[in-house]
Amino acid sequence: MKIPSKINILGCEIPIQHCSADEMIEDDKVKIGEFNFENVRIRLLDTLDDSTKSIVLMHEIIEALNWYGDLEMDHIQIGALGAMLHQVLTNNKLLKE
């Protein structure tokens, strides 16, 4: 999956940034992805392989939907839904390469 530079989620243009490990540190740990509702952006760790980046992007999209929709899913549910949705879209060739 080619990662776009921005994505439209519910009418909001959200930039997707590829960030170094130094930029992704939080609480002394390197995050692999982040949806930031305050800055309205998605950030992905730039050293991830393409397959992992697409899985992390799916997770962050669901994070955004969870926030915008006030769905109150916990992080485990978001992670599971992201991985499962990515698998279904990938295996059924619904994601563009």
C-alpha cells in the first residue's frame, strides 16, 4: 500500500507525516504511530517497512474515527480492529499497491 501524504477522514484533511525515532519518543519509548487530535495529524515511524506502515496507518485511522465518533473503544479494541480490517482489505485486494 502506498502511504498518501494526507487522508480525508469525515471531511477533515489529515496530513500523514513520516518521522524519525527521535521525533516519536514519548515517555522514553519510541512510538510507531500516532493520531494527534490536537494537531490534527497522523505520524508514522519512518523506519517501518511498507507492510507494517500500512497496518499502523490503519490503526491510526481507526484511532481518528474513534475520537471523531466518540466511540470510546479502548486501545486493545482499536489495535485488533485495525489489524483485522487491514487483513481483510489486503487479502481481498481492496488496497491499492
